[in-house]
Amino acid sequence: GENVEQHPSTLSVQEGDSAVIKCTYSDSASNYFPWYKQELGKRPQLIIDIRSNVGEKKDQRIAVTLNKTAKHFSLHITETQPEDSAVYFCAASNAELTGGGNKLTFGTGTQLKVEL
Amino acid sequence: DAGITQSPRHKVTETGTPVTLRCHQTENHRYMYWYRQDPGHGLRLIHYSYGVKDTDKGEVSDGYSVSRSKTEDFLLTLESATSSQTSVYFCAISESGRSNTEAFFGQGTRLTVV
């Protein structure tokens, strides 16, 4: 089955700096790569996703890049703000292989702390 | 927010007792999932459902069973709770389609087995 590795496990940045979180996946058939943000005590919420036919996607201060050859994808947050402090999870899946649906394999998470 | 409600939100139970967690959705989504979240492991899939009475195992299904008798409800049962099942449980839903669609998560249930 799919295996997703995520690094770093903790990341501390100064407000206004950029943050980068990296993930690698093992199954070359995976074609959907979402990123979730989870604030303390809350549910995970999708912040951005990318499909395998796209190399990069951007949404305001957040961007995701995908390298299919190397089987890795990254989350980039620019101009970080205190409200960006949370745990971020990457994930991978392939609906076509599983008859539809979205069975996600998650990374182990990155605790991002944005310091004033 | 997608209409997903988990109940109970918190539960403490004793080792060896059966426990049932409920996930209720108002979105009429075809797919429903149960994940558990543990420090150092992220979220791991326990079971999922692709329709009424259609379920399948996930990565960590031992000790758990599920049922889906209605589109809107997906139940997770711990047949005989153990301390290793102390965790935060999240239900999720997604629409059908060949292309992956967003998975929406419920608020979570914190289960403590003593």
C-alpha cells in the first residue's frame, strides 16, 4: 500500500518568513495530493490540493509543488502569520484504483509555529 | 462547513466493553470513512463505506467493525475496547466520482479506554 513520509515534524519560523513542508510517497499510481491544516482541538481542513497532471498550484500565500518523477510534493507558505500556526498534514490517494472515493494515506504531520 | 456530526464528542470507557461511535451526515455523500489520529502517526484509515451496506477495511481495522444501514449514518464499533484504542476518531465524507473529491472531516471523538 501507499506510504507517505513528511518532514520536518516541527518547524518554527519568524512572522513574515516562508515555511516549507515536504512529503514523499511510495505508490507511483497515487494521483491526488491534498494538504490539511489542523488547529489545536479542531478537525483537519483542506487548504490546498494538487492532482498529478499539474506541477504547481497556488492560492494566495499558499502553494504546492509536485514532482512525480521523484515522488515528492511540498507545501510552501509565504509571509507567514501567527494564525498559520497549526499542524499540517500531507496525504495521497488514487480514487480510480479504489473504485472511487478518497481513501487518504496521511503523513505524520508538521507542527508549524510562527513566532512574533 | 459540511454537515457532519459525530457523537459522542468525548467518551471514557473500561477495557473490555463494547463502544459505538456515530457519524451522521446531511450532505448525501456516497463515501464515508473512519480515521484514528495518534501522535506520531497522523491519521490512519480504519474502515470506509462506498454505499449503504457496502464497507471495506482500511489500514488499521483489527478490533473494529462498521455498519452503514442508511446513507447518512456510519457507525464504528469497538467490539472489546483496549487501551491501545485510546485515540481521537474522525469521521470523513466525500462525494462520488472518478476524480478525487475533497474529504470533509467531522469534529472528532476523543475516546479514552481505562
